[in-house]
Amino acid sequence: MSWLTNYVRPKIRALVSKSDVPDNLWAKCGNCGQMIFHRDLAANDKVCPYCDHHMRLTADERLKMIFDGGSYESLALPETVQDPLRFRDQQRYSERLKKARSATGLDDAIQLAFGEIGGQSAVVAAFDFRFMGGSMGVAVGEGFVTGARAAVERKAAFIGIPASGGARMQEGILSLMQMPRTVIAVEMVKEAGLPYIVVLTDPTTGGVTASFAMLGDVTLAEPGAVIGFAGSRVIEETIRETLPDGFQRAEYLHEHGMVDMVVPRKELRAALCRLLDLLMVPQAPSTVLETGAQVAQEAADEAPVAKEAAPEQAESGEATESERAAE
């Protein structure tokens, strides 16, 4: 045994122990493969500085990013039936829920928050992909409906930020029933005269795309986000054709009219502030156009006054405009 093995190596291990080095000190970009220091990545809102790849955010990170001052009021999710089908595949569904809650600290894949964005009141329903792939089950559907009701009660805008793989298979038909429920929730917000804005993030697929995610008054998307119903491989096998490059990406959907704007993450808050200023500020009474019925009623009210004024003008010897034209 040399002195290097007996003395130097143990000293080096003691100086640099695993407990002193955090596991998340560096992050690898999933697009270009570059290693990024965790502080630089956080300062850039989890956007790769080398290739502009937008990495996934947690629901809490998104909420802090868009609300004024990063502060908001969390809205509790209503209690729902747990494991209604007593589903089991490789493990029990109830065990999957426990593990997801322990890992994320969330009750389910959706988080509701109320606050101000650019001084305008807003309720935000943000999905967290870490919780079972952001899948939509009964709890998520009930949470989305609760968010819509809160927006109507507080006369606030409603903003949906999906990040989901679709319906939750462990809840079967009950998860599919959340699709029409979320559609009804969106209509409730619109009937109240309040704006509904959607921010599509990576990924937005399955039953989420086929329901509330495509019903926004204004639909925004993050660059490079995967947005679609079925996967590209399934589509290719079904239609037996090669799909175009960038199919189901945010930029492709924007070019084909499915998305209104593709907004980089650093510009998202400013874009939401502008939209809410336009959609939430009521018009001044002087700028409101009169309807056809109002114009017709005013004309009918003025007609008798004009008829009474005509004889008076004749008695006073004043010539009418038509008489002057005849002369």
C-alpha cells in the first residue's frame, strides 16, 4: 500500500464528501445536452441559455412567475372520492397517489391561486406534470370547476395553464367525464362576461387538449411545447403517412391558426398584463355604440317634436329648407 492510498485519498474524500455537494447543482438540457449551473438556470426561468429550450416548471414556479410580486392566495381543492374504481396495475392506485403527494407536496395535479396580474384580479389553474404526468382525474376536474366558480364570484379573469398527458387511466370513464365538465366551467366564465385565457405548456395532450385547453378567448403557448391529442407515432401508423417536421409543436400550431401567440417565458407575464388590461377594463360610456333599437326609438321620440315645430315656422313666415330650394 502506498502513501497515496493510505493517506491522500481518504483526506480528499473527507474534504469533498457527498453530503456537501447537492444533487441538483447542475442540470442537463434535454435538447442540446449542455450542463447548466443551477443558479444560472433559475435566473433564466429554467430556459436553456444555449438553445432556448423551455424546461418544465412546477405549478408553484409558474404562479410565482406571473403574479404581481410573486404572491398569491392558494385556493383549496374540494374533497373527492379517492380511488373510486379500486384500480390496480403494477401497484395500487392509492399507493401511486401517496407517492405523488409525498414527492410534490400537492394534493393533486392542479393548483389553484388567486391574485393580481398587472393590477387585474385573476384566478389561475396551473397543472404540475410531476404529479402523475399532470393527468386529469376527478380531483383535477373538480378543481378546475372550483377555479371557474371562484373567478365568477370574484369577478376575476380565469387563466388555465395545462401541462398534462391527458385523462387519468386509473379512474376510467370517470376521468373522461371531466372533459365535458371543464367545458361547462369555461362557458360559465364566458357567460359572466369574464375573459378566459389559456397558456399551453409542454406537454398538453390527450383529453386536456380535447376539452378546456382549446377553448380560450386568447390562446398562448410556450416555444417548443408539444400540443396535440394523440401521439405523432399513433397518427403516423393510423394515416400511414410521414408527418411534417415540427408537427404538434407550438410554432406549427401557430402557423396553422390553432394558437394565437407563441410567447417566450420571460415575456409571458408582460403579455398577460397587456391582455388583461384590454379584456378586463370596462369601456367608458361615451365610447359605447348605440344599438339599432336605441337609434330607432330616439328617432320616433323626436318625430312629434319636429311636426309641432313645422306649423310654428310657417306662422312666423320662416321659409322651410324645401321651400327655399323650390324658389
